[in-house]
Amino acid sequence: MIQQLLLGQTLGFSGNPLTGDWQDTIQFNSAGGVLIANGRIVAIGDGVDLIAAHPLAKVTDYGDALITAGFVDAHMHYPQTGMIASWGKQLIDWLNTYTFPEESRFGDKAYADDVAGRTLDLALAHGTTTLTSFCTIHPQSVDAFFEAAAARNMAVIAGKTCMDRNAPDTLRDDAKSAYDDSKALLQKWHGQGRATYAITPRFSPTSTPDQLAALGALWAEHPECLMQTHLSEQLPEIAWVQELFPDARDYLDTYEAFGLLGERGLYGHAIHLKDREITKLAEVGAAVVHCPTSNTFIGSGLFDLMGLAKATVSVGLATDTGGGSSFSMLRTMAAAYEIGQLRGTALHPAQLMWLATEGSAEALKMSGEIGHLGTGAVADITVLDLASTPAIAQRSARATDIWDALFPTIMMGDDRAIKDVWIAGQRVLP
Ligand code: GUN
Ligand code: ZN
């Protein structure tokens, strides 16, 4: 059995730095080593000790670079890769003007294959090893994504986006076909290799109560699947939901009433929540996903990260490509920091790194498996160059500790900071 030994600075976590004292949760080693066998991390510790104990291991020495768990993007739309950074609209106009016409193209399997492969390669180039994606209403768009991920051995989460109203004819299914197609797709893909299926009603405005109920019934039959959707992103959207569902107590209730609230639920954005919604999300153990570059780009609002963490709601971090304006989880952490500042909290680099790895994995109910630099986890690993551009290098050169060295890369870094990426113990960057 070939063992791989990666040497460098290593950063992992033993707990959640948002809820406790962050210093108690850090596992940092400035001369560390990560031993990999059979695609998993089998030991982690001082580099010199691991070299002595495993003399036959193949060594890759990254010097001062930082070895971390690969980034986990907990909410994105791979079909929107081609239209990222489209100008001038807020949510509903943005969907109608840019998103729906682009998503209409994914009935063409060859086109879906092309965009799926491109998206995953862009993600890897940015150090992201797991993506959680919405597909389109077309079943072949789901096949395209899972096939492309399998070819790269990446752990991904995805599902057929369901919509049976308030969308163009080319993008509408109905309650029965959404149920039937989603069921066939989850039976085909869930648990195949590293694939996880997420039942995916887009959001309440584009599903009739019948469709929401059908998907709720499907989730009850398949509780092993995740369920992903959108929640309380923009104020006009929330007002529209109230008109469409006059009996609902709030936005979350439009899911809850149809069996679409549960522990394995993922609710993207969740910016403008009412107290009842926060209490309920915490009570059932569901997760919300912070999409900071999207929330500023589409003009949605300032996510209350610390308030939700304090209320013990699980929070993941995501690009929300292509409402989000970057494929980079570094840029995404930077935007989370900026939004934190506007809400009066300076998030520590440890908290940002935790969100991009462990936090997202926890939201996906995959803690310990992905997003974790520790024994037993799959060896999905990203190596960060902390001096990747002249601007970052001149700043990190005067750093006094690892956090001061890392923060300029979080704030100013991009794909040039990604020195290497490993997927299940295999190097994947050229
Ligand atoms: N709400 C419903 N669909 C979408 C989408 O594609 N992107 C974002 N940001 N919000 C949504
Ligand atoms: Zn989204």
C-alpha cells in the first residue's frame, strides 16, 4: 500500500470556533505532516515524527504553505456558471432576465456535460473539493453533473430543480413529474460512489402547494437524502411568498407545511428571518447556508451569522454561483468578513476557515468525512500558498503569527493561492 506524506503548516479544527472560544478549537502545526493511505487521512502530527515512523511513505514537502481540508461549497448552481457576473438586476428580475434563459439550455445533454465539467474544474482550481449544486428541471442536467463529479472522484451533492409555476414553459415540470423524475434520479445516484442526492424544490414561488407536498412525500420516503431550497433572500421575494401562501405564518412555514422542514434540510440565504423561523430551524437541526458574495451582488441584505450561531442554527458557507460573483471560497470568506464588519463583528480567520470547511460539512451532515483535516476523513485537501501575489507576499512577509499570515490570502487571494489539491488521496492539479 502506497502511503503519501504531505509536509507543511497544517490547520484543522476540533470544535466550532463560532460558538466557543476559537482558540480552544484550533489544531495548528507550523511543521506538520498529513499521512494518507487508501484515500483517507490516517495520521496527522509533527512532520519529523511522521517521516521517522513511515520511512516508505512518498513525501511531498510544501514548505511554508498551509495544508487545510479542501473547501466545501454548500450551495451553488452549476448551470449558472456561464452567466456569472450578469449586470444590474435584483433577485426576481435577475432570475427572469438571465437565469431562466440560460437554464433552458440544459435539456441539451452535451451542453450540460460541458458546463458541468467546466464548473468542477473551476472549483478544483479554486481549492474547492465538494460542491452542493442545484441542477435544472431537466433530468439529464443531473446526470451530467453526477457523471462529471464521478469522473473526478469528487464528493458532490445535487438534485433536479423542481418548478411548476412562475417560470417559463421551457422550465416547468408538474407535481407528478417532479416526484417521478426526482425519485428515479435519487434511486440512480444517491450513494453511488461519492454522490449524494438532494431533493430540490427551487423556492416556494416556483412550486405549487401540490408540488411542495409531492416533494415532501418523497423526502419522507427517502429521509437519507438531503433537501435543498432557498429561504428569505430578498424582501420583495418574501412579500410575494406571503401573497402566494396567505395562510403561511412565515416563509419557512411554506416548507414546513408540506413536509419540507427537517434535519437534513439546507436553506440557502436565510437573511431576513423571523424569530419563529430561527427557533424552528434550530429545533429541528436544519442548516442555513450563508452566500455572502451573492447577497451583496444581488443586493439581498446582511446575513446575521453570529445571531444564528448563537441560536445554535447550523451554518454553512457557499458561493451561490452564479448569483454569487466568484468561484473562490477565499473571496467568499472575504465577503463574509465584510458583511460581519457591517454587522459589528470582525470574524476571525479561524472562524472563516472553519465555515468554509467544517461548517459546510456539518450543514451537509458530512462532518468527519469531508471538510476535516483529521484522522479518518477522506483526503480531500487544499494547499494554500500564503504569498501567491506580490501584494499578498509583501503583507504576509511581516506577519506575526499564522492568522496574520493567512488573513491577507483570505482577503486578497484567488486561484493563484491554490498550490495543490488532493481528492481522496490523489493529486489533481497539474
Ligand atoms: N432563489 C431562487 N432561485 C435562485 C437562484 O437561482 N439564485 C439565487 N441567488 N436565489 C434564488
Ligand atoms: Zn441558490
